Amino acid sequence: MFETGFIIGLLALLTWLVVRALRQIRQTKPEFLVPAYLATIALKLLLSLAMLVVVLAHNPEKARINALVFLVGYVLATTVEVAVLWRKS
């Protein structure tokens, strides 16, 4: 149960940080939005990979369920991220 909360919490934190940074870039320097978005995707994937390795090493018996929770959480977090960025503000 700890792993599920950790995965979801970290994905939520990463998504919040990415959205906050990208919204600021969109308002101040919109010409850098696409490169910044691509950079944040790469960074988010690397940080997520590190987090997933730690979680899977911590509890290998629940590797499948933790990987599934991660995948579902990542898709949901990315969907929220794109939806928030897509809105006009």
C-alpha cells in the first residue's frame, strides 16, 4: 500500500511542478513552450524511471501491481497535464 501512495504522490507532484513551470513559460516566453514541454517530458520520464526502480527494488513481490499502478498513474497525470496546458488562460 505504501508503494501505491508513493507512486501516485510523486506523479502528482511532478505533474504539478511541470504544469506550473510550463504555464509560466507560456505566459512569459511562449516561443519556448514546445522545447520546454519536450524537456519536461524527458525529465519526468527519467525521474519516473528512477522512482519505479526504487519501488520495484523495495518490494519485488508486488512488481506487477506497482508497475500497473505506475502506468495508469502516468497516463492520468499526463492527461491532466495536457488538458491544463491546452486550456486558454
